[in-house]
Amino acid sequence: MKNKKDSGKEGEIFCASYFERLGYKIIDCNYHCRFGEIDVIAENEKSIVFAEVKTRSEGCIAEAREAVTFAKQKKIMLTALDFISKNNTGKQIRFDVFEVLVNKSGRIYKFRNIENAFNFDDSLIY
């Protein structure tokens, strides 16, 4: 059985490969700045996607996406603004939540990408 950190890392790798299979280019993984971290940053011709990956074990009571609270959304948005200020892309911004479910042996058995899970909101960051 894998520990939580290993399962989380595996979920992030799975998320990145999912976006690659859809034709996205992975720009960064685990982008850090003083505001926080973004798990996966991917882009295609039109959009830049900031994905928060949540990995949960089989039988977990709460949905993984429920862990992306307003406070977490604010940190992700501020981190995205930091990234954009350093890497001006001019593309449409999208925030996704990528849920990964693992069974008792630590294998991924289900996933879901929630596109536009939340929207950029100036009022949340000021």
C-alpha cells in the first residue's frame, strides 16, 4: 500500500499524461511561488489550464473536489497570476480540478477532470 504522498504524486503524473493524450503541452508541474502551488499547468492553442489534482482512497467519504475550498481557489488564482506575469501567454485561463481515486493497493481505478471547476474572480484575491 502506498503512502499519501506517493499516491498524490502518482495522481499528478496521471493528470499530466491525461492532458498530453488530449494534445496539450505540459508547461510545468508543481509550480511554486510565495502564494502557493499549482499541480499541473498545461496549454493548447487556445487555453492555459491550471489543474489542481486531488487524489483520494477508495471509500473516502468526501468528494476530492470538496477539498478545493474558496481559500484554496484564492491561492491557486494568485499563483496563476504569478505564473502569467512571468510567462505572458495571452491565452484563455481555465481552472480544472482533477480527481483521482485509488484502490486499497494504491492503483488508480477512476478519475475525472472537472473543467472550469471555478472561474477567475477578482473579488476573491483582493
